[in-house]
Amino acid sequence: MSQVESSRAASLEGEAKQPVTGAYDLAIDAMGGDHAPESVLDGLELAAERHPKARFLLVGDESRLTPLLAKRARAAKACALRHAPDVVSGDMKPTAALRMRQSSMRVAIDAVAAGEAAGVVSAGNTGALMALGKIVVKTLPEIDRPALAAIGPSARGDVVLLDLGANIACDARNLVEFAVMGDAFARAVLGLPNPSIGLMNVGSEELKGDERVRLAADMLKVSPLAANFHGFVEGHDITSGTVDVVVTDGFTGNVALKTGEGALKLVAGLLKQVFTSSLMAKLGYLLAKPALDRLREWMDPRRYNGAVLIGLNGLLVKSHGGTDALGFAHAVDVAMDMVTHRVNDRIREGLAAMPSRNPAAPASLTTE
């Protein structure tokens, strides 16, 4: 522990608020991302204002971070600094990142594994972060595989989608676990008391899809989530807001995510072409500008920054590497919501009540 970190810890002894676990609420990888460490610290300056009692363990090159912190009073007050000399580059392979023991990403994740912090936020290399999370932090005992979850826009509000690529192939048990994790995530981050859950399929009819999807649906129908289980949903249901949580395998989820991102870029490009095509179109833009500004704010990708590798023994939030301060602050918001609402405890409770784990459950509802 550095001198900066020790003095920070001492200054917090008299505070009434206690972190959920360990000495810090979150460990922050200060060096991960395209614009780190400046964008990370700017984001923490915003996050510290939103969460005035939060404690952050800031991990990175102390010689670079110290003068930057001195210019950001709120972040400096909220953070303890731990030195880590190395950085995981954006193109580094996960196997190489695992061997780099003194990287900012690894030291931050080690703090979670050691129980010093409840979770970690990083804008660094996605593959390396997921590999380190699975191997160093490890999955919850009740979880077969963690899932990558995120929030997106829909016609009815925000929607949770998982898995987004952590698991390409999944069985029925995995999908049921994802449903439990998605339920806990939606309750904590979206504040929904009873989020509705849909299982992605090629059609909404009960006979559609392969055996694993139909078996997962059967298990959910007799589970504690049955009252909120909508049934099968299709791709268009994501944006229409048919359900609050969409559960699917990582292959389908990642395709849906990338397709949605591409569609948003297409619409933005077409609108730009339309409103710059003529003088009348430019005048029309001036009339429509207030509504377009509202649409732009609603669809701002920074509002949805912060994908979560959920199902680990600690919380791991991945910020987009190219995000700015506002986007990084939102990723911290997501992590803080999950810490405050004890998402992992909710997941444990939900999985313990699943029929596949109940000895009295019908044999037809097991995945063995």
C-alpha cells in the first residue's frame, strides 16, 4: 500500500458510510482505454459528485496519476492510489495479459479477488478483462458460466440483454442462470421491482426453437421467475420493449448488439444526409432541432456505457474503450448500483430456488 493510499484510508476512518465489502467500493483501472488516464479521472470527478460517499481504489502509474488527481478535487478526495507500472494494450492477447502481473488491470482485479473492493471498472482490453475476471476473480459457486450483460434503448425504456458474447454456445442450464442474473441486474440497475423476462427464439410459438431453448423455457415456467417469464421473444422485441430482460446465448446476443449499433449509425447518417440535401431541408432541420436534440440525448451511447461480466465472485464492469468522461461515469454508476443492491446475493438467492437445483424437481426439468 502506497503512502498516498495509506493517508486516504486514514482520512476515511470517521465516515459513517461503510463500503459493502473490503476497504473500497470499486477498484478503477486508470490506464485502460483510448483516452486514459485523463478520461478516466474526468469520469471519476463526475462519479464522485454523484456518489459522494463512495471510495475508489485508483490503480495505475503513480507518477502520471498524482498530478492529474491534484487538478480534480472531488476525485482526489474519493480515491486512494495504488501504483501499477504496466498497461495492458488494446491489441494484447488475453494469454499475454494473464502473465503481466503488474498491469493496472491485473492489480485492480487482484484487489477484487482479495476482497479489498467489491468490483472493478475498466475501459481496457475486453478479452483480457474477461479472461482475468474468470481466472483471478472466478465465478460464483452456483454459476456454471458468467455472462456479459448490458443495457440498451427500447420503445418502452431501457432493456437488459445477456449474454452478449462471453459464451458462444449455451445449454438450457446456462440460459436459466442468465435469466436469474438478468433479473437481479434489472432490479439493481434499472430499479424494476418485477422485471419481465423473455427468452430469445426464432418465433414466439412454444414449439419453435431447438431443445435447449424449449427446455430452458420449461424450467423457467416452474421457477420463482414464472410470474415474470413472458415466454419466447424475437429480435424485434428487443427494441419494441416487449420485455425488460432478453436472454440468449452469446453468439446471438453479440450479433444482435452489433446489428443494433450498426442500425443506429445508419439512421444517424441518413438523417444527416436528409437535412443537408437542400436549403429547404436545412430550414426543416432548424424547425426539428429541439426534437432531434431530444432524440440524440435519448440515444446517446454514453448513457448505455458499462457492460457487466455478471456471475463472478466480484463485480466487473467494462467501459467502452473510446468513451469520454460522461460515458465512464455512467459505467461507474452501473457498478455502484450493483454494489449497493448486492447483486451477487440476489443471484445466489435466485439460483438456490431454481427447480433444477431442487431435489424434488421433475426429472424432465433437469439438464443432466
